[in-house]
Amino acid sequence: MAQKNNFQFSIREYRPSDRHVVTSLFCDGIREHVYPAFFKAMSHPDHIGIALSISMAGYVLGGSSYFQALLFGGAWAGLIYFCCHEIYDGYAARRLNADMADIRANYMENPDNGFWVAEADVNGQSKVVGMVAVMGRRGGEEEEEEEEGERFDERNGGAPGEDSKFVRDAGDGSYGEMSHVVVVFPWRGKKLGSQLMRKALDFCKERGHARLVLDVSAPQKEAVSLFQKCGFVQTASHSNTHANRWFSKLARINVMRMEKFM
């Protein structure tokens, strides 16, 4: 049953007719993090030093040309932006070809999974303004995912450290994995995100899951803040974005595993 509140929106289960708008909302929600990730990466002392060095090289090679100095520095910034874009765009593409390729089959027809959208009345028309998904997992599956992540790192020449280990339940019990938490800009700050997470938490309690987990990248500061306010705590972190190893290194994107125990 839809849940209503004072802000004129309701939360209901996904319908096949929502596919187009949900897909668009998901892609926009992921790609909006490219710029924050880019500015965060460029503000790192190492990148600032490299940008200055490259600009100086352009200045000297160009015969004291300020234009060439700017051109060289801009090329470095463009490379960092490209890496950030490829990481987030690649993530969106993977999910669109995986669980979101058939939301009805992967979520609605599986009793352990759930997918909900927030609907609001906008100028007299119902409009989807947010969404959230939960996929039920078994304790052993998390270990398999961890091993898969390690194999991926090894294929790309990386050596996973202790911070890439995901925390598992002592009893190896079931848990829920939350994803696709998106709220459109005009509806942010109205506690819609909290309501969507409450729906996910209630679903996990009904299914008897011990905890709800999620992965979020460090540049998503607003999302991290919201999760913390809702009682989620960081339990692990890693830098495996499943993109090219050099893209991940240059973008300096850290992924945090956050959890909330029931």
C-alpha cells in the first residue's frame, strides 16, 4: 500500500509503465556525481602539483607562452574529467545491462527483492520523483562478491588491501543490499530520501534480514550525510570501481560500504 505524508508524495511498488522514467532518473542520478568527483580529484595535492608542472612545461616549450601553459594544464584537467565520467557512466551502463535490464523479473517477481518509486503530484500530473531498490542476499554471496572484486583487482594489476574486505555477519545470515537511491532535485530536503530508506528497512525487517548494506562513493557527500542520519555506519572502503585501473587511480574515487543493523 502506498505511504503518504504532508509533502504530497506517495511511495508505491514499481510498475512496468515506470520503466522509461525510472531508467532516465537512474542515469541522471548517477551521472550528476561526475562533476563533484572531478573537483574532488583535482583538489588533491598530487593533482595540483602535476597540473602546475605540466602547465610550466607548456610555458617553457611554448617559448614563454601563457596560452600553451593553459592548454597543457587544461589537457590534464580534461583527462581527469574523462576518468571520472567513464567510472560513473560505466557503472550506469553495467546496471542497465544487469538488474535494471528487466526490473520486473529481477525485483518484482522475486520475493526477496523489492523496487519502489516515489510519486508526486506536479502541476496536476503524477510524476516519479524518487526511487529505491533492495536485493536480498545470503551471507555466502557477500564472500563471493568480495572474491570477485579481488580477482578484478588482480586482473588489473592491483593488490587489494584489508580496507577492501567487506564485513560479514558472524552467523553468515541473510541481509538486504540497497541501491538506486535517487531523488530529483526539487524534492530533495523534504525527507523523501529518508522515507525511501524507511521503506527499504521495513522490507528487510519483514524478510528477516539482519542488516541493510549499500555502497556509496565518497564524492556523494549529500547521500553519505543522509545515510549517516538514518543510522548507517561505514564498515569498509575500497577503490575498486570496476573501471580501468588507471581511471580509478587518476580519479581517486573511494567507495564506502555502509551498513545499518536491524
